[in-house]
Amino acid sequence: MFKLVNIMSSPTRITNCSGSGTGFNDVPTLDPELYNLNWMKSIPDETPVSAISIPGTHESLTLHGGPLAKCQVWTLKDQLNVGIRYFDVHVGIWLPTQNHIHIRDRHWMFSQHIQFDEVLGTVSDFLTVHSTETVLLKVTLQGLYQRKVEEELMKKLIEKFENKIWNKLLVPTMEQARGKIVFLQSNMFNAGTLNHESFFIKYNELINVEDKIKQIKSHLCDHHIVLTDNAVSRFESPKKLAKKVNKQLNNFLVKHKKGSLNKGCLGVLSMNFPSADLIKNIIQLKPCNCGKGKEKGQRPDGEMTLTDTTPE
């Protein structure tokens, strides 16, 4: 048992698009040679989604609003194409007459010029073509009329895309998740599965990650999604933070692939301005080796408290 506390091939093109070695990219163009369209195809069907190292983006659709707001540079389609499989979106309505859910940034509420039904449609279309993949989606409600959004508008959209959505509490296996959007719960929207913070990053630094991996491994194998969220405060520049954290993460992944005893046991890594190289380093990891004889829910060495990022 573990405790849950309710509260995550030209040189020019490669340099610009991949951010080689830095883990950071702020160039909006994406070379198709850097696409990772079907990288989940080789993952065994019986693998829990929680046991896969998944590249994701924080405030995935915040492409507009100035230096204190912008968290990403690639469009939703480009993020899907380059291999991103976890998306964090903030949605709401700001007038009682609005019947479409809009995307805005978390802190400053700048419009991102895209509606949530467009997001679901784009992801659904991608999964129809690339049916070996799954996409994790965490939705946070904001705005003035959250009850209408949750009880009326979101309900209609989930019904519309019912065949493409997994919104059960149980974390699915890859066999169950392929071709589907897996909803993760947030503090403001409780459809989908629970997810928990990893505590890999503290004060913008990666802290004792390999030790923490040992502590969360059994939870990943026991169908509990663990999320590392690279969030920023209202007055921090996401780009400045990403330049620092992404390089640390990229360097860690190189070492992790070479020498870790728990390769691939990282869960979901949510990033600002990730480079194609950084994404590639994550998806090249094989799933966490859970072992055939391991008891589900077995407690790891030492005790760790996972913080539940979802409501009671």
C-alpha cells in the first residue's frame, strides 16, 4: 500500500528544429524527418500505460500571449507528429451565451484561438490514422461558468467522441488504450484516471531522480500514472525555465539510458518548449520492466508519499 495525499537532413534544420543537446526548441517549423508517428507500435499490448515513459507538454496549446504566457511553439498537429502523447489544456467559457469551450492560458487568460471540440477532433483524426498510439489528455476547467462547461458542454463532447475516449478510473493497458484519448483527472475536472506527482523537479532542478524512480516503480507497474509537471509561476518566463530544466532533463536521460537499473520507469514528462531530440530520448526508452512474478501493489524499498493531483 502507499499513501495518496489529495491536493503532474540538413545541419541547419537539425540545429533549428531539434535543439541538439539543449533539450530546448523555440523554432515553430518542424522537419518531417523528425516525426515519430507510430512509436507506440512496438509496446506490448499487456503493458500498463502507466509503465511507459511518455513525452508530454505543459499548457500544451499556449502558443500566444507574450513571454510570460507562451509555453509552446509547435501546433497541436506538430506536437502529435513529433511524438508528444500527453497534453495539458485549460478550458472554459467567459460568457453565459457561449456554447463552445475555448482554450486559454492558465495565468493570464489569453485566447489561444482554438476550441476544445477542435482539439478532440484533431486528436481523434490522428488516432484514426495512427491506431497503434494513445494520447493522454488532462483538462483543467477555468472561467466564469464552470458548471455549464462540465455538466453540459463537456458531457456533450464526451458523448460525441465516446468511441475514441477512455474516461474510466482504471489505467488501461496499451491494448485497451490504442486509438483512444485517455482522460486524466485534474483538480477542476474529475473525468478519467487519477495521476500523481513524481517530485523529480524541485526549485527548477532535477533532484535525486534515480532514487525516486526506485520508489515509484511498483506504483507505475500497478497501474498508477505518475506525472512530472514542469509548471511555472505567473511571473516566470516559461522559455527561460525551459532552457534550464530541459537541458538537465536531456543530460539525465542520456545517463539513464546507459546506466540505470530501472530504465524507462519515468512516467509522464510534461515539458515547455521541448526539442525533438529530447522527445526522442524519452520515446527510445523501453517500458518499465515490471517483472512477471511481481506482486501488484508491492511496496518498494523505502516509503514514498505520492501526491494525488486530482480531487477527492
